[in-house]
Amino acid sequence: MGKPVEVRVEVPDLVLANSAAGGEGGRGGDAGIRRAVSVKCLVVLALGSCVLLSAIFWFPPFRSRRSGFVPDDPDSLHAEIQASLVLQKPISLLATNAARLENDILEEIGIPNTKVSVIYMHSLDPENSTYVVFGFLPDPKNASISLSALSILRSTLINLVLQQINISLTSSIFGHPSSFELLKFPGGITVIPLQSDSIWDIAHILFNFTLNNNIEEILENIGRLKDELKFGLNLRMYT
């Protein structure tokens, strides 16, 4: 047998270059995927943070600061009796006269051993209108409100909701209030619309239900509500 002969095969530079490029391309593709995933995670994290911050700033303490008004008594945020009204005045004027507004409301509908505290304000359209939320607090803090005083306040607030009476505020500062709403009261409040004097027109309560509307809106559309109930329940009129 003959002597082995070494054979040297030279690989062109082009092939080596392509192989190197392919390896780098694979590594580059992996890096690109990692970058895309990282960017996606950052976007999701940013959106989640925005939603969380929005929810936090919607809480009453932050909401009050955002409106430009901060209540002087932090306990007012937890008042068990709360109501609201609309004043045709800009929030800047009302914020500087909040103490006067509290005193006016207290003189009109206040009860013994209580004080009125403005909880929250925000501007409405048009900008010279302001939505005001206020609450009743024990005064002093350890004072107890009697059941008879609560009963009187309940009747007064119901009459305000039914617009049988109006709050008289200092008109030169606050104008004429409107859109009174009762937001919170211990045990809740049932408002019965005015009934006819005829005993035959007095309805018998067979069931109850909840509407996601304020009392003022329901009273304004009470006729339509009756018609829809009659249609939905297929009631017949008896004469």
C-alpha cells in the first residue's frame, strides 16, 4: 500500500463569512425577541400603573385636593349624613367662603350637637356652577345626636328633596341653591311622592325595587315610570 497523502481542502472566505453571519444573525434574532418582550412588559406595567394611580386619586381625599378644595375637618369624609347641592358660583369663590357656607347651612337645617362641614367641591359646565357635598358631624366629636333630632333632620332633608322648602343662603355670595340631593343617612331614607287626597288613589305596596337614579330625576319622570310599570306588569285599570 502506498504512503498516505495529506489532502488540504481550503474553504473559501465567502463560506466562512456566511457561516459567521448566520451565527450572529441567530444571536441577533434572539436579542430582538428579548427586546420586544421587554418593551411589551414595560408597556403593560406602565398601563397598570396609570390605572392604579387613577383609582387612588379618585378616593375622596385625593379627589378633594384635585378639585382645589380640601376640607378643614378630615373627619367630614366619613360623615354618616351627607347631602349635596349646586350653586351658581365659581369654585374659587366658594372655596374662600366655605366657612360661611357651612354656617349658613347649619342655621337653616342644623340640629343640636352638630356642625356642618363641606366635604367636596367640583366645577360644573358652565364653569360658574359648582357641585358641593357637605356633611353633618357631632359637635363636639364625642357628642351624641338624639333620635328626636335625627328625626327632625330626616323630615327636613326629605322636604328639601321634594322641594317643599328651600335653603336660604347668603344670596350675594352663594346665589340660589338648586338640585338638592340626599347622599347618605343612617338607616337610609324612604321618600314617598305626594299622593292624591282620595283614599281610592292610595296604592298598596306589593313589592319594591332599586333604581340607579337620584330622587329628583325619579320625581320628574314619575308619570313615565308608572306607565312603564303598568305596561311591564300588564296591569289593568279598574274603575
